[in-house]
Amino acid sequence: MKNFWAVGEISNSEVTSATPEVFGFVDKVSDDLLAETDLVITGSNILSLCHGFTKFGQALTIMIESDEFESGDAGLIAREIADLAISKKPYLIALPLSPWGQEVAARVAGRLRWPLVTDAIGIETIEDKVVVERMAFGGQSSTKVALPQGSVITVHPHAGKMATPVDITTTLERIEAATSSSDVRKVVEKIIECASEGPSLADSQIIVSGGRGMGNPENFELVKQLAKAMGCAFGASRAVVDAGWVDPSHQVGLTGKVVSPKLYIACGISGVDQHLAGMRTSDVIVAINRDPDAPIFKLATYGIVGDCLEIIPALIETLKYK
Ligand SMILES: Cc1cc2nc3c(=O)[nH]c(=O)nc-3n(C[C@H](O)[C@H](O)[C@H](O)COP(=O)(O)OP(=O)(O)OC[C@H]3O[C@@H](n4cnc5c(N)ncnc54)[C@H](O)[C@@H]3O)c2cc1C
């Protein structure tokens, strides 16, 4: 029996929405290979979270626990996952394409000397091989990779169909982590959560983002107001973050967050590749830009050529009467 491992992520004592997506992504091909998708969860005191992850459809949930996992230390967690993989030999290990997921994935692959395929957007089986489609060049192209047995992948946000809750009995295997922080080299001393405003970019189905075209920090408030009126998160281009108008936790793009909401509204953003790398898989993209030749219009589903400083207040006003 082949086993796929979907590694779940815990943030603020909750299972993140990326977890059922990663599970759903790999589980899609499990039947083709007569494989079983197991869920691997790491953390401290995670049994209390059980209700959040017992119903993805997995036959087996492997919980690796340690008080030292409280901070989500990627080095410690990767070591435990890799050690377990040596004895249990899963066919593949999948993690979310989040900062934590990327760090753990790279370390697990490095320890096991297994190939790592990042940013997976599609999965299929060809003959008896799992073939993963991955984004390349910031999403400008994609490539398909046949995975050898013993591979690690990271899954692009929303690439997987969310696993739907099913009522089956799952076996729980609890493992006390053997590694302690003194066994691994410490690179990150402490992770401090930035105080980002409003809903999180990762979980929002709608994102209103603003760029340098907003002109100044005072005008950027309009982007925040529109996001608030729509009950969603706000994002920003790097130009805005570099200028100090908003906190880096709101940056979307190659060196920021990768998002894939149902609706992405880009206000005063030119749409260069580094920004598009973080949002090009959004379902519907609306661009507002006064330059009709702005590159963002090539990707946008709907384009509005005009001044953000006139259009955004009009949108906010309209939403007030909805
Ligand atoms: C290694 C590297 C990594 C990078 N990573 C990222 C990243 O993660 N994310 C990211 O965003 N960028 C990233 N960048 C920066 C990127 O190359 C661009 O510089 C940046 O995205 C530009 O931001 P912008 O679109 O807000 O600004 P600009 O490119 O200056 O565009 C502003 C747009 O606003 C329009 N405009 C102006 N006034 C108005 C108005 N009143 N109403 C409507 N439209 C108006 C203009 O026509 C223009 O199209 C990276 C760059 C490098 C080199």
C-alpha cells in the first residue's frame, strides 16, 4: 500500500485552511494508485484540535507532539517528519506553500535527499506515476514533473479542492517527538507576528490591493476603506510596502504573500511579473488603472481605465446603499 502524507499547518492554535486543500490536492490521485492519504499534524497539545482535522477522509492521522513545537520551529519539525518518513516510507509528502510549509518542505527534502517540487498547481497520474504541474517563472509558465517514489511537494494556495468532511473512522497515531531544540542548529530565534490590519490575506475570498498609483499613504486609506466595506482583506504592491505606507505582511507577490482569492481588485498597480506571481491564479481579477496600456490589463478579467481616487470613493458610496 502506497501512502501519501498531507502535512497540516497550525497557526494561532487552529488548523489553517491550507490543510484541507493540501489534503484534497494529493487525495485526488490516491485512488488511481491504490494509495491512502494520511494526515500528519505537528504541534504541542494538538489533541484538543482533533475536531478540526479528523474528518478530511483520512484513514490515519499521525500526530507528532512536543512542547517545543509550540513556536512552529521548522528545523525541529522537519527533523521529526524526516525521521518518521525513513521508517514509514511514504510515496510523497505534501505541504502548503506558506512560509512555514516552504521552510519545512525544504528541510525535509534536504534531510531525506528526496527531490522537492515547489508551487504545485495540478496533479494527475500517468501510467503508474504521479505527475505534478508546477508554476515556473513567477507563473508565466508551468511545467510537469513526474515524481519518483519519495518526493516532497509544496501546494499552491487554492490549487486543491478543499477536502469535504466525511464521516469515517480515522486511526490516530500519537508520536512523542524525540528531537529537542538542542539537537538542531537554531537559525530563527523567535517569530514575531506582525500586527496586520483586518482579515488575513491567506483566508480572504476577496482582496482589495493598492499600488503606488494611490499616490500617498493618506490616499491608500481608500483601499483599506473599500476592503472594509467589502468585509475583506487588503493587500499592497511592494512599491507601497517599500515606501512604508503599509506593513510588509500585506505585500502580495514574488517576495510577499501568494494568494488566490475568488476576487482580486488591483487599484493603481501596474502589474509587473513580480506582483502577478503572487495573485495570477485569482479566479476573477478587476484592475483599476488610469493607463490603458498598463500590463495588469493583460491578465485582468475586467478592467476599469480611470482614476482610483475617483472610482474607489464611488464604489464605497455604492456599497453603503447595498
Ligand atoms: C527581486 C524583486 C522582487 C519583487 N517582489 C515584489 C513583490 O513581491 N510584489 C510586488 O508587488 N512587487 C515586487 N517587486 C517590485 C516590482 O518589480 C514593482 O516595482 C512593483 O510591483 C511596482 O508596484 P506598483 O505597481 O504599485 O507601482 P508602479 O509600477 O509604479 O505602478 C503604479 C501604477 O499606478 C497607475 N496609476 C498612477 N496613478 C493612478 C491613479 N490616480 N489611478 C489609477 N491608476 C494610477 C500607473 O499607471 C501605474 O500603472 C519586486 C522586485 C524585485 C526586483
